[in-house]
Amino acid sequence: MKPATAEYLKERRVEPRMGEERFIRLGEVLATCGKSRSSVYAGIREGTFPAPVKLQGRSSAWLRSEVLRWMQACIEASRPTTTAASSIINNSPYINHTNDK
């Protein structure tokens, strides 16, 4: 694995944003996403949760941005879209639509 030197980052056109990106360890991943340790590793095996980055030796950590993106995807998947929500409202038998015209 090639180290992320300034030359390498410039070559790959990756701009380091230290204020925005950082590694987080398992404990912080669990606290951030609310999953259990076994659920995190099951999600990694299934490809439904971001895998950690191997740092060196037996050390690994997650990119905070990937965990936050996973959380955002879960939120978006659980919420109806505006179109779907308006369809539900328009087709609801509990709403009086006679005055809508």
C-alpha cells in the first residue's frame, strides 16, 4: 500500500481536507451509528456497511464520511419521497378531498 504523501495526493488529484475527514475507531462507529459490533461486521460481509481502512499491522479504522453517508442513505431509504408522500396524502380515505377543486 502506497503511503498518502503530498506528492501521491497531488498525483491522484485528491485534496486533503483535514477539518472534514478523519478516521474513527470501532467504538466511535458504534456510538455514531447505533449498531452493535456484530451487526457492523455482518454489514461489512454483506456489503451493506462501509468496510474499515487497513492502517498498518492489525490496526484499522473507518472513514467518518463513509459512516455518515451510510447513515444518510438509511434515513433517505426510510423516508417517503415528496412525490410518494403527496400520493399517499391524495389517496388517503381519511382526508376530505371534496373542497380541493
